[in-house]
Amino acid sequence: MARGERRRRAAAAEGARPLERARGAGRRDGRASGASGARGSAGGAALAVVVLALAFGLSGRWVMAWLRVRRALTLHPAPSALPPDSSSPAVAPELFWGTYRPHVYFGMKTRSPKPLLTGLMWAQQGATPGTPPKLRHTCEQGDGVGPYGWEFHDGLSFGRQHISDGALRLTTEFVKRPGGQHGGDWSWRVTVEPQASGTSSLPLVSLFFYVVTDGQEVLLPEIGAKGQLKFISGHTSELGDFRLTLMPPTSPGDTVPKHGSYNVFWSSNPGLPLLTDTVKSRLNSWFQHRPPGASPERYLGLPGSLKWEERGPSGQGQFLIQQVTLKVPFSVEFIFESGSARAGDNQALGQLVGSQLTQALENHAAAFQERFERTFQLNEKGLSPEEQALGQVALSGLLGGIGYFYGQGLVLPDTGMEGSEQKVDPALFPPVPLFSGVPSRSFFPRGFLWDEGFHQLVVQRWDPHLTREVLGHWLGLLNADGWIGREQILGDEARSRVPPEFLVQRAAHANPPTLLLPVLRMLEGGDPNDLAFLRKAFPRLQAWFSWLHQSQAGPVPLSYRWRGRDLALPTLLNPKTLPSGLDDYPRASHPSAAERHLDLRCWVALGARVLSRLAEQLGEAEAAAELGPLAASLEEPRSLDELHWAPELGVFADFGNHTRAVQLKSRPPQGLVRVVGRPPPQLQYVDALGYVSLFPFLLQLLDPSSPRLGPLLDILADSRHLWSPFGLRSLSASSHFYRQRNSEHDPPYWRGAVWLNINYLALGALHHYGREEGPHKVQAAKLYHELRANVVSNIWRQYQATGFLWEQYSDQDGRGMGCRPFHGWTSLVLLVMAEEY
């Protein structure tokens, strides 16, 4: 996974926000119309610059470099694959509101550049005497919360999540009710209970419900007795009139009110990344919680006033938060009512609270389970109730992790000039929206290009419309050359969680084109809605593939090379290749322009195959005439053998300037440094047997009768190489890079661990070759069943033990490793159980 130095990225860097401000903060919201203007004027401006350059005698190389920079920062002119205003409540009311803030434990927002945001924080009062309560808000790796995750989430209108926090168990639920012209109503229920039954000392807990605006929107709080906020009325251009109401707390499953103590705070919006710190800084006054007939208890609360505090600049937005404090167990409901949903004949529409909310939640849960079985048929296929529950959690966690982002990314253009002449500062890309899944709510709560293709294989089976929305947004990120940045860091909240050295996306660097995997499923499925979408999307898909094919071309025809490998620094065992997605997977020991990367060639071959078939089906004769021969050439066995079959290794391999006589040695005071021995590097095949070696098999580019298929199956099945009881390991256990750290501070990542996305591809390939006539049919079918059993059983065991899906799994004992929860491509376990490839 192209995550960079992932362990260094855990903590947000304060330098991220000043960087954006220095480069044009204040332009990041709501400038989409300017993007189309930039596209419209690009040709004229470019011509003017060429004329001026010639007039002043500037070189043609300078002019070309300037044009390349401009194109890198200009949106692609092709029509959008999505309808105009596709995220608006007028076009897609059912998707306007959602849990589109995956990095917070619970919150909702609108799909809008200037959204209305709502969220939940909580704290256990007095858990540690003499210290402030731990305020929970954003999902973090090391905050001690967990396990947590969605039990049910349908991606549209309903969800139920469970969160374990020490002695507490929280359940957050929501349901949406359609109506009106602004996205309808929604209701939340938050239930807090002791983790263990029969607890004698029940803790005092504060919940904080907040609403944030991002501009000129109006919020008017209505205060009641005892400081309780009766409701918040408001108005925005997208939502019209609305009302938010915090209902009185009750005992779980009851409608009788339970005594709570209330505090409120109202201020200008401090900035979304600062919400948690703002509340922490205000929790500095002691109050008394006095339930009738019980002894009072002290708690830390917000200032008990609705005075307008810290008025900021006009247009900065508002932040209004209400704290309710009481003894567990209890439930609290928070509801949003749209004014337009109560217009006309719906004026008497009641609030979705209490027993009506309970019934709605139960109906949605039952409907989810019925639809789940109808879609994936796990019960019919003989999976246990526990395995079915795992599948539901995998799907729900993926759907509950879909976010809506808006902002400007930082891009380093590719000038095409060598040496010092190519130096150019990063610049802001035009403001763009992105509707996308995320790999991990705690560690990677933003869009990653090569992850998203795998995500959508799962989502597409559940809700094809959602997949079309997501793909349309990703294709909307194309620049004028057809490039898409591999990591999308859009908006303040996303930016605040990324160290500054990882903010910049380089316009010369590619990423595996996995979005073509769900495109291929669309093509094979024949759904008229999918085909209509693909017709609109084709110009952008073609531009994206064309950029990949041309920009990553290798040193000889039909070879390809990932741009953007690390330099051969003295501290790195093997320079990483982040654009490949396989980060530290071993490549040629000495990076050079002579390299030929096997996995990239296979991705390009898959892309040519998919785009060629799509062009033929759509009647795009000119594109088909260009793509068809390319696809045939890339799939021609002799060409693949000539460039990548290593007879001395007995497998396919990368090619480059390489020696295996490289190791890290301790050299005080420098620490671990790279030492190159003999023989010196020379152009040869790279002896790094692992996932890359399998790519012609993984992407099903080999004929079932290919003489190369047997050796690959033998290596796959060999426990000395890739086979483990928990899935296929990423690097051969016999490799000298196996489980080796890449530097003193960079432990192994793709050097032995089991990754589910590649295991899913392997299972799909085994399933394919096990059903096709050929000399390896029986062996492939046998390996398929054994590998599927190993993968499913290990993920199930680790989920039972920890309550989490994990980023990767140990090839030695199967334990979960990396970040968690990881409901990105590890959710593919559902498709493995359903045998959907």
C-alpha cells in the first residue's frame, strides 16, 4: 500500500496548516466555477505565453516546461461522468446527508463544499481522579478505544455502531427519513452502558453533541429551563430551514426521562482540526450533577452560557455544542428536521424519536440482513452464523468509511526537464470534491487511488449506484494530461492528519489503475445503468489509461517503469517504490532508467484489455483500433517472456541494475547503513520472488495452457516460498529480503506479511484456472479451496480475538498487524466467503 513511511504519519504535523495558508488559504472553499474557467481559457493563455516567450527570446525548453506545469494544474476538459450538481439534494437527496466524516467516531455532514457538520464527543468523568477526563472524538490508533466499528451500515440511510471504551460500551445509531427538497430528516440514538453487567459503581459520562457551519449559514439556539437547549433553528441555501433538537435522556429501551445536567457553548468556528482542542480548553469549570434523591457529583463542564463568544471574521462559521452529563446506563436522541419535509401535506409529520425511532431502527436492521443474504448468499453457501456476521461487519465498515471531501491538493508538476532546471515549487490544484471510501478510519481517513478499486469490488455487489458515484468523483480528479494523484488530501480535516512531507502529490508518479477492476465487472455485468455511466466516463478512462501507458513507458518497447523510486540513499537497504503501491517490495538494488517493472506492465496490459473491450462495446471505433493491437501485443506470451521471464530464477521478474550483495550494517555513530559488496550491480533479473512474480497469473494474463503457469503454481504452493497457513506471504521466506527492515526506522511492510488484496487476486486467478480446461486445472482448483479456507479462517480468528479487521497479517502466526480497524481492502474477505471474483 502506497502509504509512505506509515509509522511516521501517525501524528498530524502542525506544519501542515501554515503550508496551506502560505499557498493560498481562503481559496480552498467553493471555487469550483473557477476550475471550468481555467479550462476554458487554458488554450488562449498558453498561446499568449508562447508568443511572449518567443518575443523575449526564451528557449523552447522553457516554454514546454511552462506548458507542462500549467497542464498539471488544470482540470481535464472532458465532460463529467456524473450529472451536473450530482451531489446536491435536488439530484441525489438520498445521499445528501451521510456519515461522511470517517475520521470521527460518529458524525454526519452534507455532500457540499460548505457543509453543515454534526458530531459526537464523549468523556468519562472522574475516571482518573485529579486528571482531566479523556475526551473522545477522532478515531486514533493509540487512544485505547476499541474495538469499534459498524455492525450494520447500508451506505445510504441506516447504521448501527458499537464502541468499547474501557468500562464503557457505546452504541451509536442513525436512520434517515426522506422527504422535501433538501435531503429529508435524520435521527440519532446514542446509548451508553457499562461494559460489564452487574457493575456496582456506575460512571458519570458526558456526551457532547455539536453542529458546525462553514460560512454565512444561520444558527439560532433556543434556550430552555436549567440551561437545556430546547432546539437549534437554522437556515442554509442548500438545506433551507431546519431544526436540530436534543431530546431528554432516558434509560436504554425506555421512554421515561432520566435526569441529566446540561452545559452549552457557542462560538465562531475555530477550524475543523481544532474542534477537539477547543472543547478540551473549555472543560475547565466544575459543576454539580444533582439527580433527585441521589448524592451530588462533581464534573468538568463547558461554560454554562449561550452568549456569542469569540466572534470571528464574517463568514467564518459557527460552532455550537451541548454537553449532557449523567450516570450510565442511558440513551440520548438527537434529531434533524428539514423544513421542506414538513411542507404541504406533510405538516403534521411527527418527530422520529422514542418508540417510532426504535421501530424504524429495527425495520432497517431486518431489511439490511435480508438484503445481505439475498446479495451474498452466505447462509445458503453454508457459512456459519459467526462468519456471516463477520461478512456483515466487513461490508458495513467499508460503507461506513465512505467520506465526502472537498479542497485543493498540493501538486508538484513534472516539467520534463533534467537536473536543477526541473525544480519547481508545489502548487495548489483546483478545488475538487471527492466521494470515496477510505482504507482506515484511524490511520488513513482519506482517498487512496489504488485502494479504491478494491473497495469498489465489494461496494458494487451491494449498491452499483454508489460505485458509479465514487468512480465518477475519482475520474473528476484528472488533470489535463490524464493524471490522478495517488493520495487525495483535500480540506483542513484531511490535511491536519498528514505530516507535511507527505502532502505533495507528484504529477510524474502513477499508481496501479485498480479502478479498472470494477469497470471490468460493470462491463461483464451488462447493467444498462452501468453501461450508460461507462459511455459518459469513457473519454476520461481513456485519457487516464493513455497517460499511464505513455508516462510510465520503459527503456524498450512494451516495457514499463514506475517513476518515483527513492534514491539509493546510504540508509536504505532497497530504495522504495511508493507509486507501485507495494512500497518496500524489493526492486533492483540500484535504481536506473533501465529498469523494467513486471507488475506495471501487467497493470497496463489489463488496462489495454479492459479499455479495448469497452471501446468495442460502445462503438468507439477509433479508440478500439488503437487499443486492440496494444492489448494483443501486451498479452502476447513471447513478448512477456522476452522482457520478464528469468530462466535462472524459474519465474517472471523485474529487470534492472541489481546485486543481491546489499545489506544493512551497524556503523556507529551513523547507525544502520547500506553496504554494497561483491559482485557489483549489473543489469540482470531481480531475485525477489514474491507478489510481483505472480502478476501475470494474478491478473489472469496467462493462457490456461501456458507453460509458465505450472511453475508459478508450484512456487505459490511451496511453504519455503509464498504459502503459509494464513494466506500467501508477500515475499518468499527464502528471500534474503524476507522480513528485513529497510532502514533503522522502517520495519518490513511488503516483505513477508499476508495482504488480503493480493490474496483476493490470487484466489480469483485460482478460481479461474481451476475451471478452465488445461494441464493445471486440478492443481489450481485444489490450491483455491485450501487458500480460501486458510484466509477466511485466519481473518475470522483474528476478528474474534481482537474485534478488528487488520491492514495485514503475520505469515508466521496469523496475528493482525499494521493499522486497525482496516475496513478497506480487507473487507474483500466478504467476497472471498461469497466466492465472488
